[in-house]
Amino acid sequence: MQSAEETTWRVLTPYDPREGISLATAAKRAGKSETTIRNWCPQHGLGRRVGGGVWVVSQVALAMFLDGDMAALAAYHSGNHSASEVAQYFERFGLPRPKTSALRSGVGISGLASTGSD
């Protein structure tokens, strides 16, 4: 069972496929097996299952973990993508940082916010 902290991790949120990499690619980067990477995803908040199926690893979170940059990883997990220690990882991979307003407005995986007019 995950701790309360782990269940609030914002990994690949909002979802941007440019940030995500496959287990195989992550395993090559880390020099580990796909099984190890799959285990690390929920243990260390490095990725998540998309659409309830395929694991997608955040190349940003993986790099933070492999670099031992736990302060950056904690900021990433909290959704603080504007922190300089997080921003440098998005820049490393040429990725745009998620908009903070999207995180607050309830925009999810589908990219659509609820209007409350249902």
C-alpha cells in the first residue's frame, strides 16, 4: 500500500507524451532491467500507468532520481514545475514546463477541464 504522500504525487500531470518514455527506454538510460524500472515507478514516483495499461516513465523524474536530486524530485512530485531545480530538468530534455494554471484548474489526462455545467 502506498503512503499518503505517494498517492498525492503528481507524476506526468498534466500528461504530456513528450515527457514520457517507455520502460525499455528508461531501462537503457538507467542501465537497469525493465522490471526494476517498473518497480521504481510506484516506489519512487517515476511514472504511472496511462489509460490503466501501459507504464509511462517521466524522463524528467527518472533523471532527477538517477542524479540523486531528491529536492527536485520532491518539488516535481508536488507539481511545482516553476521551481528552478525542476525547470532545469525540463530544459535538459527540451520540454515545455506544464502550466501551473492547468494543474490548479482540474485539467487532467484528457486535457479538458470540468466546467461544472453538467
